[in-house]
Amino acid sequence: MTETGGGGEGERGRVGDDSPPPLARSRSHPLAPVVLSAEGLTKSFGKRQAVVDVSFDLFAGEVFGFLGPNGAGKTTTIRMLVGLARPDRGRVRIGGLDLARDFSRAMARVGSIVESPDLYGYLSGRENLLHFARMLPDGAEARIAELAHLVALEERLDDKVQTYSLGMRQRLGIAQALLGAPDLLILDEPANGLDPAGIREIRRLVRLLASERGIAVFVSSHLLSEVEQMCDRVTIIHRGRALATGPVRELLDRSASGGTRWRVRPAARAAELLAPFAAEPPLAEDEETVSARIPKDRIPGAVAALSREGIEIYSVEPRASSLEEVFLEVTGGETV
């Protein structure tokens, strides 16, 4: 399902046009306005709680990842963000506008693809875009050529959509969602089912929209490595609850699964000497490599202890965490 914002840049901000309030700014992102704010979103279906007290802010010019396994509550949350489902509790604000109270003006700032793009296979790509552009204020049709170039479809725009690959359909869906010149783009599993080349193209496009056009992009995904490469910040959701939120780099640095790799000789003896400094028993990986989780402030003492015992030290390097390791930590070892 694709939704297209109903008002472009030219339709907003003029004197006397009943424009929405200026976008709020955040203490943590003082230079970037808050485009989307979710506060305590909760949704149940019968006795099953699908989403429980989920909150986050999304800022202009950033890519925000919503990471979790299938069934975690990602799509239910997105449906609440675009008004397709009513939260039992909580509030959504888009560009400072309360979605429940000012739905039309709030959604005029949004373009979205929920679950899959709505496209007509028997029409060409251009005809699909024209069809949706005619539902929008004047000016949307004029953006078709620019958007076709942006999503790298200008050479195939007059071919029928039924001849497109899955990646091409996804890119056409993004062009459709951008027809209204939205401030916020919401994408539900945009890389799902794509081959590596298609995934890379979607990643490039999403990063470009955020960095060069200042669009706030919300991306839900269960693909850990893709979220790690694509997103500036991420919320990890599991069984309907947001377990961790923060910049990707900060979550990786904060992870306890990170550690240090010591190139030393002999490794077995070094592992014994490092044990009092480590959070768990160090592991001698081979004759001259030891992995150990040692807090940063204890590393100088560990180095001194090895030196006193005549251990040859070649290097001490941080071992980077992956988003997969962070996910396993916060979910108690459950996989995506």
C-alpha cells in the first residue's frame, strides 16, 4: 500500500494559507526539526498486545531504522503512524500536527509504502505516476521526470510495470510516495525479497533522500546488516516492545559483546594473566591471539601485568560489535 503526501513545498508556508505550526526542535538534535513523534503507542488485538508503549522521535535528514523480527509489531506500528489503525493509547504527531485531530494536514507531509507498493501492472511506470499525481495538488505531475531520474527508471518509465523486476517496482513505489514532496517517507521492509544489487540501490536512494533532500526516512526491517549500513539511528522492537533506541554507532559502542583482541605470545599464558581484568574468561584463539572483554579503564593495568611477566605484546585492538550482537543482547539471545 502506497500513500502519497497531499501537499508539496510550494503549497505550504505561504501567508494566509492556514499553515501548520513550525516543526519542533529536539534537545538532542538542536539543529534538526522533529518531523515524526510517536508517544506511548499501544495496540491490542483481543487479548494479544501487538505494540506496547512504543515512543520515538524522527528528525529531518536522518534515516531511522525500526528493527525487529516478523511479528514484532513493526507493521502494526506503521499502520498507526499513517492512520490505518487507531492506537488504543498514545499519540502520533507529524510536523507538529496531531494525526488524530488534524489527519489531512498531517498526512499531506507523508509519503509511505506499507507492506508493498500499490501499482497497476498493465500500466506503464509513467502512467502509474500520472494516475497518482492527478490525485494531488497542482505540481505533482511536473515532478515525474525528476523522480524517474532520481530512482533510476527514466529509461524504463514507458514500459509496463508487469515487466519490471521487484527492485524496479520498489523504486517506482518510492517515486510514487515522493510525488507530494513529503517531509517524511515511511518504508515498510523496502529491501525484502531483493537481490544484493537491488538492496544496494535502495540503500543508496534512501541515504540520498535524507542527506541531499533533508527528508526524514523511517525504515522498518528485519535485515540486521542492512539497517546497520543504512540507518543513523535505530529502535529495536521485540514482542511489541521497544527494547533499545539510539544512534547505530552508539549502540555498537555500548554493546557488552564488543571487546579487545590481543596479539601476544604466548597466548595461553596471557589469557591466564588477563583473567582478573576481564568481565568473563579470556579466550586464546590461537598461539598469539586472545579475545577478552576488558573495560577500557582496566586495559593499561592489564598491559602492565603482561609486561611484568615477560609476555610479548604486539597489539591491542578493539573488537567491533555488530548490530546482530546488540540485538541478541537486548532480546536475551532470540534471533531475528
